[in-house]
Amino acid sequence: MERRTFLKTVSAALYTAVAAVVALPAFRFLTDPLRRKKSSDAFLRATPIDALSADRPTRVTLVADRWDAFIHHPPGPIGSVWLNPAVDGAPPKCLQVICPHLGCGIEYTPDRGAFYCPCHDSEFDLNGKRRHGPSPRDMDELPCRVTDPDETGLRWVEIQYTEFR
Ligand code: FES
């Protein structure tokens, strides 16, 4: 091999190595939001199951890390759910607070024994089934599970939080 050819080959290899050292971290940085696990895939710890009311739905606010593309925000409230009373330790029914109609917050009304949206008068039974009003569907149900006891003996309700907008 001629000396000139050898130097060209070595130079090209060095340039390629330097370009890779710069490009790989840049690629990883730029694609980070795409590679980050969506928060809706994760089960979030909501409340100890013993903290739920035994005779009426309990409203729980979920707290989690929040990402805005590349910006990380410290843990804060990301949404709320209604948890129905748990029966025999089974996971309680978990219903999204956001109304399927236009997104107002659904309330629980003990007088009616039902969920009620004050914005346009949609009403849902305790299983989230639509009774009347303009809501196009039942309340949205979210996946929910109960953990084994932790080191303090608490069993936690965990929820896979999603907003259906
Ligand atoms: Fe709930 Fe319209 S937003 S009924």
C-alpha cells in the first residue's frame, strides 16, 4: 500500500470515529422524548387501599414526574380519578374524573348516589354508566391494581393513568 493511500485510510477512519463520538450522544439527546416510556404505560401509586371510603367513591389526585419534551418538571399533580369502594381487597373500579363530553370535572353527589357533571348535566351511575345528558359515552375506566403489602404492611392502589381527549 502506498504511503498516501495508507494515510487517507487512517484519516478517514479517524474522522469517522470522531464523527460517531459527536453524533451518537446528539442522536440520543434528540430522540430522548421518543424513547422515554410514556407515563400512561406506568402504574402510578395512588393511595393505600385502606384509605378508601367503604361506602362512597373516593377522589384521588395522582402525582408523578412530568416531562415537556426535554424539560423535566418535579413531581406534581397530573390528574384525578374516582375510586369506588374496594370489595374484599379486590382492585376498586377506577373512573376518570374528566367528563367525556367537553372535559369538565365530574363530581359525586351523595343525594343522587351518582356521578354528575355540573357543566351540561350529564349523570352517571356508580359504575360510570351514562344515565342521561349529552355525554357521548360512559365515564372512562382506567386500569387499576392492588399491590402486595409493602415493608410497612400497606397495600397500595396503583393506576395506569390516561386522559381520553
Ligand atoms: Fe360534562 Fe358537558 S362537560 S356534560
